[in-house]
Amino acid sequence: MRHKGKTMDEIEGRDRGKRKGVSIDERLKDNPILRARIESIIEIAENEDGSIEKADDAEQRAIEELRKLGSELLHAWAERQQQRKSDEQQQGETPGRPKAFWCGSRNDMSRNCTYKMAV
């Protein structure tokens, strides 16, 4: 969506990083479950078969689909996070990420604890 020549990402100050310039259609090809749920939401809006006669019914169905979308989105996110963490562990620790080293017991919070940057 454009607003006075700017994209929503520019307006909101977001950077899509690696996926910048990739259409939403192409991104949804990589996420078939999310694509199916979004198509279901669009079908509610279009109501081509006329099965939804009341606004309350349309709202209820939309809410149900959005809840399912949220659940599926979080599931997909968790799988990606798990894969990312697994990849990081296989490659060693991520450079530049601080790693805390314990000293003493859990109750001993002395100032002798040191932190080391992972290499």
C-alpha cells in the first residue's frame, strides 16, 4: 500500500531485510498454510456463494479465521526459530552475542562474575 509515494514499510520505519522487494504472493508460496488461511479470510469477504447473510455471522467467521491464522503463524514462527537455533548450535555460537559465565552459587551474586563475547 502506498501513501503519498511511500510504502507502508517506509511510513512505519520497517526494513524487511532479506525479503525486501519480494511480492507477498511469492512470500506466501513459501508459506502454504498461511496462504490457505488468508484465502479463507478473503472468501469470507467476497461471500461469493451467499452463505453469509448477516454481518454478525461474517464477523464471527472472520474472528475464527484470524484466531486460526494467529495460531498457525506462531507455530510457523516457532519452527523457524527452532531451526535457526539448531543451525546456530551446529555452526558454533553466534559471533558478537554475549555469553554469561556463572561464578559461585545461585545465591552468590558476587561481582567476580565475568562475561565473554562469543567468538
